[in-house]
Amino acid sequence: MSTSQIDIDTGTDQLLCSIREGVAVITLNRPEARNAMSDQLTPALRRMIKERGDDPSVGALLITGAGTAFCAGGDVKGMGDNSAKKSMTSEERIADLKVRQRLLTGALLAVRKPTIAALPGAAAGAGLAIALACDIRIAAESAFVNAGYARIGLSGDYGIAWLLTRTVGSPIAREMMFSADKVDSARAERIGLFNRVVPDDRLREEAFAYARRLAAGPRVALASMKDNLDEASRILFETALDHEAERLVAAAATEDHREAVRAFVEKRAPRFTGR
């Protein structure tokens, strides 16, 4: 597989994107603001999630932050200065936020490829929601998370309560939302919020290696796995059995499955093509 890197124009230097070895690396690039969301970064992030999710050359998405933070969430300093929002009615603001949420964390959940968040540092508020919307979270030892909303008198957005509850359960989600206390990497790993924690200086290398491994996997089967896993908490077991049967038979008809069987017999690593 080629190791060449393709740099993608995101339309702003506040968001970087490149494709290497089947992995789309999306980097929030406002280190001076702890990669807080902005009117330039956030629309570009929405667009990159959708475009790279649909890109047949991409097998996995890796989202990370430049510098020593993942994403500090909304830009609190600018929250009281948005004149456009001030002129909107409550109904207009609700409708606008509904659209923006669906195009960010909603779109990230909808990606049918493995998604990995690599956290070099803090993920707070909506930044934590973005990390939780990914399938896997790999964090540096110095990373921490903070629901954050209670500190600024807000109730939460971008699906934070739903995502936290599904990830760590209702009691811990309530504790995190009500208190807005920091959760360090050791506890975050213990409660299942982080899948793994690695030394700070190893984060980018190990997260990319993991994403590359998933990108090289059987893409049809992985997409169906995501469908099965997404449905697991909301459908009856008998329905889950039926859906798994349908998807497994479809996966069994792929070239990737036939290649995996040949590789097993020949005692070698399979070479998947996504077909």
C-alpha cells in the first residue's frame, strides 16, 4: 500500500486534513484556543466528516487536535458577542442548532467506517461530544475530559447527554454533567470513556497505527458491524438476530471474505480491497 500523503483543502487553516494509507487524519488546528470551535473551524469540520466518510479511498477517520488539547468545545469568550444570533428568534435559534448538531456529531455517528478520536489533552463540552461520537478513543496520559456545561450555565448540546449515557452509563453521566468536574485519563479509561491510554509522546503514532489497521480491514463487514452495534441498545434480540443474518450473508458474498478464507488456509495476512 502506498505511504504517500494527500493533503486536502479544508478551506481554512483552522482545520487540517490529509489522507495516508487509507486513513483520513482530521486535525483541529487552533492550538492557541485549545482547538475551540469557531465560525471557520466548525463548518469545515462538518464538511470533512461528510466528504471523508463518503470517500472510497478512506477506510477510517482519525480526528485529533493540534498542540496539547483535543477540543475545548464552544468558544466561551465569543458566546455573548454573536450579533447574528441575537437577532434571531428562539424558534430560529433552535432550528439552526438542530441542523448544526445533525451535521456534526450526527454526521460523525452516521459514518459507516471506523472513527477514532486521538486526545492529546482536554476534551470539554461539545469537544467531548465529538470524541464520544467516535467509535474509539485513544488518549495521552495527560488528557482529561470535562462535560463543562454547568460551569457556563448551559444544559448541553451536540448529543452530549445521550452519548455520555451510552458510553459510561446514567449514574456517571449524571455526575459528570452536574458537577462539570475534570475526569483524568486513568479514571476515564477505568469507566470505559477511553479505550486506551498511551504515553503522551506515543499518542499520534499509536493512534495512527490503530486507524491504519482498521482502514486496511474488510470494509463491507466493518460497516455492517457498525450497523449491528448501533442497533444493539434499541431493538429486540430477535430483531438483532434477523439483521445480523441478513448482513452476514451479504458479507459472505464479498471478495474480502473469499480473500480472508484463502489467507487463512495459506497462513498469511489477508489483503482486503473493500469489495
